[in-house]
Amino acid sequence: MAGTDWYRHAACAGQDHLDWFDVDCNLQQTLAICNKCDVKQACLSTAVKHRMVEGVWGGLYGKRLIAMVDEHRSNDATLDDAA
């Protein structure tokens, strides 16, 4: 799916998005929705690509999400250095 077209198919579409950004609020419920989502990977890819580390993206949040974004950023820097 191109761009953010995946969002229309997300399990969280139509949900209160504050739950995805206030992870202390309903974290277990939010993760349960993410875990059954058909577009979880596209969601996570969007967060990593755009370096979005706040909230829950593709079932990840906090340190795990930050680590994924940092790893992607490191890979980008390595590719830039090789060019």
C-alpha cells in the first residue's frame, strides 16, 4: 500500500487515537488491537521511516520503538557514508 493508504485498513481506524499516544492510558488494550491488525507492519514502517518515537506504532512503543528508529537511522547514515 502506498503512502498512508494502509491506515484505512488499520484495526485502530475509528478508535480514540489518544490511546496510542498516552501509553499509560490503555496500553494493554491498545497492544491487543495492534496485535490483531492486518497492517501492523506498514504502521511500524511508517513510524521508522518518519522517525516517530512517541506513542504506539505497529505494536511497538517506548524503548523498543526508539531502538528500531535508531537502527534505521544508523543504517541510513552508513549508506550515506558509502556514497
